[in-house]
Amino acid sequence: MISRPAVMPDSVDVFSTCPQSEAAARNTYRQRVIETARWAEECGCTGILVYADNSLIDPWLISQVIAENTNRLSPLIAVQPVYMHPYSTAKMIASLAYLYRRRVYLNMIAGGFRNDLLALNDLTPHDERYDRLVEYTSIVMALTSASAPVSFSGRFYSTDKLRLTPALPGDLQPGLMVSGSSNPGAEAARALGAICIHYPGPASESGQVALDAGMKFGIRIGLVARATDREAWDTAVRRFPENRKGQLLHQYAMTVSDSSWHKSLSDFGSAVAQGRSPYWLGPFENYNTFCPYLVGGYDTVGMELSRYIKLGYSTFILDIPADRADMVHSTIAFREAGDLAGL
């Protein structure tokens, strides 16, 4: 049993990820959410990502459970504009702040599975969804930060002297993240002053793209870190075995998703050989998860993380931890990365 861990380095913001309702039994899911949130808080994470799509229960209700059962952890809530009006999003932010004095982060999503959007009769073209996202988020941020009523006239949304009550305290203004894997996504992040999130290739490949010094950047990634490379790879292969059904589901997902990051990751494919690099796409290619993984000993994973940090990435959104020990192992790897990066 691993004792109480050291916490994440102060110079980076690390987010865990909440389990998904579709992958858990109804009678145990709430407790699983609570446990995962508490592991993240214990390890010094800034927050925890809460997914949203047509197949999952409401992310705002999950965020309330998280706020009720932690002391400071910030829900990072996926917000899809097609689901509700920007005033409703601003009202939820203010309500969580009023009830729990908790700051939230918003993971603003423009895309997703095409069939989800079609079922909602959202036929907006890919690039235009980012234009809508900027309008939507601009209204949310204006409502949560303004003391005066907000009037806005745009292509997709309009408001007339709209006021948010209760008002949101200044120290609880929401943080913003936008996936920047496509050019429209990156431009939306720039326009909103949001953290631009990448689904990275290996650090050696990522270094070929210069990051805009005027923006903040983060990556979405999973970790399997252990004391040795061998132990880490044994754990990773047991957790994410090759699965023909999963491979077929991955291929199908490629046909129904218009997300640029999904296609970019698939292009890496088998370019990175297992055992020679900590970068691993096995879980992604077998439809176990939607991000690349780093696998190896604390020093191996820590070195790769430190390379991302040196490239300019300061926010890390980790995949769902298997258990408390998994979260602790990730913390140790980040402490190693912080030391190597001189944090």
C-alpha cells in the first residue's frame, strides 16, 4: 500500500479525469466519482475533467457531487453549446460558486461524434462551430465578470441587458480551455484567451511546432508510471490488452468523428515502437480511451513530461486513473519531471 503521496509540482496545473457513467454500474458510480475526485485532490491536482456527450449523465450534476465531496478541487466541465443557452451555463457556474465557493474550469467543445450532433439536428459546419463557440463563451465570460447587464449581438446569439444573479465573485471566475488541434480551434482559443489543449505526438515530434508565446498550452495524455520500465509496461499491457472488437470500434469512430485530434493521433499509428519510447497509442487504437499514453519508469516518464514542460506546456489533463495507487504513481512521475525541468 502506497502511503500519502507528495503533491504535484506547483508550476504546472494537472487535472485528473472523472469516470464515465456508461462504463460503471449505476449503484456504484457515484461513489466511484467521489473516490476519484478525492485521489486527485490528495495528490495536489488543480481539477478533474468531467466529460459530456449524448451517452453520459449530466456533467453539471456530476460536478456538484465533486464539489460536495472535496475541499478545493475544480471541476473541468465539458460544455457543448448545442446543449444549452450560454445564460444557463453562466447560471450553473454562479450557482456552484454560491453553494460551494468553488471555481470551475470550462472545457469548451465545438465538435464530438457527428451522430450526436445530427441527432440534435445541429448541421453547423465544422469551422463555423468554432465561430459559434467564441460567441457562446464570450457571453458566458461577460455574464460572469460584469457588474452591469450584458447586451450582445452576434450571428448565433443575442442578449439584451441580460444580468447574472447571483453575481460571481471575482476570485471564482472560470478558467477556459479549448481543443486547439485544428486551426479553427487554435484561433478560438486565441480569441478567448483560453488554454489551448493539444493531443500530442511524442515530445520529439511536438518540438517541431513552435508554441505562440502569447498563449497558454496544455496536453491531454494518460500515464502508466511505475518504479521500473518493465513493471510499467506489464501493468499497461494488462490494463489495455489488444482487442479486435475495440480496434473495429476505433475504425468506426474515425468515420463518425470530425475531430482533428482524433485523426492526428491515428496518423502516428505504429510509428512509435513499444519498448523504445514511452509514447504509446495502444489504448487509443483499441478504443479503450481517447488520448495517447506515456508508459515507463518514473525517470522515463518524468523525462518525457519534462520535455513537454520545456516546450511550453503548463497544463496536463490526465486520463481516468485505475485506482488511488495509479494516481500516486503519476504524481511521482510529475515530481521527477518537475525536478528535471528545473521547476
